[in-house]
Amino acid sequence: MALKGNLRDFSPAQLLHLINVAQKTGTLVVEGPNEKAFVSFRDGKLAYARLGEENGHLASILHRTNKLNVNQYRAIRERAGNMSDKELGLLLINARYITQQEILTSLQMYFVGVVNRLFTWAEGFFRFENELLPPEDKITVRINLENIIIEGSRKMREQEQLLDEIPSLDMALKFTDRPGTNIRNVNLSVDEWRIVSYVNPKNTIRQIANTAKMNDTEVRKVVYSLLQAGLVELIRPVGVPVQPLPSRIGLPADTSKEDQKSLINRIIRRIRSI
């Protein structure tokens, strides 16, 4: 029976810690509200990862990590046909398009990026499947989990701070009344300008995020920077009801440290026995 549960009760950092300590081999399947992730491990080390709907072909990953330009990517996809990632990797190395180390580095960046996405998911269901391994035609790596867990924990703390500052995306924004301040003279990033262009008491932050094609975390980061700069303030949107606050990540507030420790120890014993 596979280990399974809800991210509301067990965070990605805790899951990775258990897999690392138990040195598990298999695949962690996480189903979020809008995405599904598959993260594979070998002896407790990250070996492979992909998002359900994302193109995980080697050529796509190399293009995404700027190892192939657009023309190279298109030419390779046209000529590669049904060639496996391992075959394509060998072909690219022999043709001196790219080195073996560059391929491994690009894959590591992509796999770690998929895992980092999990740390931004506030809810979702997970299960660990021992028999589910990466496809044979895919190139795998071996990455220690310690640094990923540390960085992921930092992202979770940042997420919690953003939730504290901007608890609901169904609030709106308006420019603060600051005499003599011209927004055009302020040095803003590209993302900040994208948000600023939609600031209006009638537009909720959620609507702005959808229009700007940003996820919840991305829009919260930008709005937080604008709030810190004193350029905007949160208000109730005109004619739009404010929805309940989102659930927080982590264990229930009334769970004592001893209960948490006992729970983690039980799950470690359970995952080792799978």
C-alpha cells in the first residue's frame, strides 16, 4: 500500500525529508488543483521529475534552459522524430552541439524546478508508488535532497509571509495618495509595470493575475513589493464580495511539537516498510 495523504497535513519539505531519510526508490505523485507532478527517486536521491501537461522532451528542456536557440530546437524536433532522449542526447554530444555535462546540468535545473513548484502548492493530494519508475528512454540524474529541502523550506516561509500580507486575492488595489509622486518616474520591473497597468478599484488581484498570466505566488510577490514601496494599498473591490481566506500550509495549529514528532516518526517507519 502506497504512502498517501494531503499536502495540508504533510508539507513537501516533510515528504522529501522522509524519502531522504528512508532512502526510498519510487515516484512521488502529487495532484494539485491545476497541475500534476511526478517526482522519481533512487535510493533517496532525486532522479527525474516532470509536470503532467508540460513537454518534458530533452530538446524542450535544453531550449528552456537556453542551451539550444529557437532555430536549433525546431530543427532538432523535426529531425529527431520519435528518437528517445538517450538517443538524442548521444546524437547531440557526437555532433558537438552540446556536452554531456551541459545536458546533465540542464536536466538537473529542470527537475529541481519541478520540485520547487511543489513548495508553492498550498493544497493537493500525494501518493508514493514504489513500482513507478522513470521511463527507460529518459535520462536520469542523482541529486541530493538536503539543499532542495533547505531552499524549499525558505520558499514556504516566504509563501507564509506573502499570505499574511495578502491573505486574499479577491481584494483590489488603488494608488496611494502621495502628493508630488509620479508613477512614471518610479523605477519598476517589467512584472511590476504589468500589475501597475491594471490597478483599479474594480479589478481584483485575482483578475489582474489571470490577465497578466501570473500564478498566485508570482502576483503576491509583485503586489507585496508595490505595497512595501508605498505605491498601492489594498481595498475592498467595487461590487465584488471578498471570499474566505485560503487555508494555511502545515500541520493543524493545535498539534503539539511532540505530536508532530510522533507523527513524523510513525510515517518514517511506515515508508521504510513499504
